[in-house]
Amino acid sequence: MNWAPPHSPTPPVDEPSDEPPPDATRAEPEPEPDVDRLRNSAAPAAAWIAVLGSGLVLVAAIAVVASNWDTIGQSLRVAGLLAVTGGLLLLAERARSLVPTTAGIVAHAATFLTGFAAIAVLSLFGFTWPACLLVGGGVIALATALQAPRWTRVTMHIGQVGGLAVAATGAAALLDTTAGLLAGLASVGLLVRGSQYRSVGLALLAVLSPVLTALADAGIGDGTLARAGLVGDRLSWSGPVVGLLAATVLAAVATRRRSSPLMLLAVLAPVFGAVTGLASIDGSAVAWWCIPALAVLAGELGIRLLPDDRFARAIRTGVSVA
């Protein structure tokens, strides 16, 4: 019997297409350059060059003015100081959208410069140094408060605290009291207004103000520091009072923020104030033996006031073991 050989089906053949085959090596067409983007990218470089050139011109002008300062009339001096300060502030505002980083630096420098310009202007009119400090510090505090919503808030707030401290120094010299006391009262006022961190900074400056004794010993501003009560016999009563004011502010903020480090600073503030008072009254060994007792009492009080967190429990455990 004869069988037919197996037949395999023929695979279908694609019919030729009229379209040309795609070219794998052909590159995509390059997009046209964005003229506006290129123009905007060159704007900051041009602005930096302009700022650098203006800065060099300003430095040269300052050098010329400083060399001929004595020959310049008083009215021109005042007008020049005000014009430079106002011009820097205006320049910062104009350049804010173009070079924001540079504009921010210029704005901060110009804001702090307002206080120094005020001090210089008052000194030209013969005002005393404490009056110059009072007005200059007040101007810095006001300028930084106004500029804080527009620029870096933290930096402006630090400048405001420094301005208040300078103003307190000048006011203390005029009122025959101590700058630490006025700064401590100002920190309480800031706390009442809700400015917690600024009140903490000013309170710390107030309680640590006696460290400026080192400047007085070196002959730097010893007369002004003595008139402001930052050195001398008035620290015998001012030191403990300022320590208590600072402790009140620090403890209040620590309680609101539940911050153990701030609470520890609140504990140390009256101890430092007591040490300041004792050192100004009697520097003998008998007086200094009272410091450990004060430290132990303050530590016990601080442990009771510490918030119940992990850091506080560790401190309590360490004190119990000791």
C-alpha cells in the first residue's frame, strides 16, 4: 500500500509594503533653543557682575570719604550716612526677585546698619555715649521687627534681641541702674507678648552679662560698663534679681515647650546670679563655700520641675545614684 509523503504547510509570506523601512540610525530632531530661558539664565550672572562692580565702587568711595572725613561738613556726613543706609535697603528690595541670596545679605546688613548709623549721627551732634547706645539699640530692634516678616525671621529676631540688649545698656547708664535688670524686665515683657524664643535669648544675655567684666579688666569700655551696672558693686543686688527673672522666663518657656534643657537652664540661672552677687560682695573662700549648697538646692528644685520625659528620667536616675 502506497502512502503519500507528509505535506508541511508553506509559511505565509508578507506582502511588500509601499512604505520605506524605518531608519534605526536616524536621530531625533533637536528641539529649538528656548531663547527666553537662555536670556533668563544669563540675568543672574549679569547681576552678579553689576553687584561686584558696584561693591568695588562703594569700597573706593568709602576709602575716599574716610581719608577726608574731617574736612567734610557735619550736614554732609549725616546726609551721607542716611543715604547709604537707605540706598542699601532700596537696593535689597529691587534685587530681591533677580538675585534673592545677594538681596537677603544686603537687606540684613542694611537693617543692622541702621542702628550704627543712628549712633554715628547722634555722636556727630554731641550726644553722650549712653544716649547713643539707647537710641541705636532701639533703632536696631525696631528695624529688625519691621524687616522680620520680609526676610529671614530667625536672623532678624537675633538682631532684635541684640538691639534690646544694647538699648538696655544705654538706658541703665542714664537711669543709674543695671543693664542686666532692664534686660531681664524686657525679657519678661517679650514673654508676655508671646515671643518665647526671643525672651529666652534676652534672659540668657541678662544673666550672663557679668562676663563682660573681662572686657573692663582689659580696659575696653570700662567706664561705660561701670555706668551701665555691668561691673562693680551694684551686681551685689542685681545679680540675684536678674537670676530670678531669667529663671522665671526660662521655666515658663520650658513648661510650655516641655523642654528639659531649658528647665535646666532655669535651674542654673539663679545659681549664677547668686554667684555673681557673692563675688561682688566678698570673694573670700567662706563666701564661695555657699555655692555648692545653692547648687544642691537648685538641683532639687529643678528635678521636681522637670517634665516627665526620657531626658528627665535619666537625670533623676543619675542624681539618685550620686
